[in-house]
Amino acid sequence: MSSVFLERTLELLKNRSKNITYALIEEETGLKQSWLESLNFKRNEGLDPGIRRIETLYNYLNEKPFTFEVNIDSNLEE
């Protein structure tokens, strides 16, 4: 199964500014360079990188935190 969140994060990683190196990402997020490099290598191999690391990377590359919006219909009866 493909994850839209994962695909968007990988897209941000691929299209990041040339000034944002793996070393810089590691320094500022704590995500290891070797793990970041493995994302490109394993992209087509059923990648399962862990949601917390992907969320950290997404937030860094997107320059604003991911937010999850829930719509609750107040008219629902229990």
C-alpha cells in the first residue's frame, strides 16, 4: 500500500534546495545520513521507514509542521 504522506515527503526530499544536504538535515533533525540515503535506494523496494522519522523529515523539508485535521459532525447521534 502506498502512503500519500510518505510519497509527498520523498518528493520534498528529492526536490529540496541544494543547500539542504543530508549532513545538514542530520544536524538539524537528528535523522541519520545513512537512513536518508536509504530512502532513495529503497524507494521501489517496499519501503517502511517509520512514521515518526518521516514526519520529522516532512516537517523539516516543508518548513511547517504537519497537522492532522479531523472533522467531527456534531449532528451524529450515538
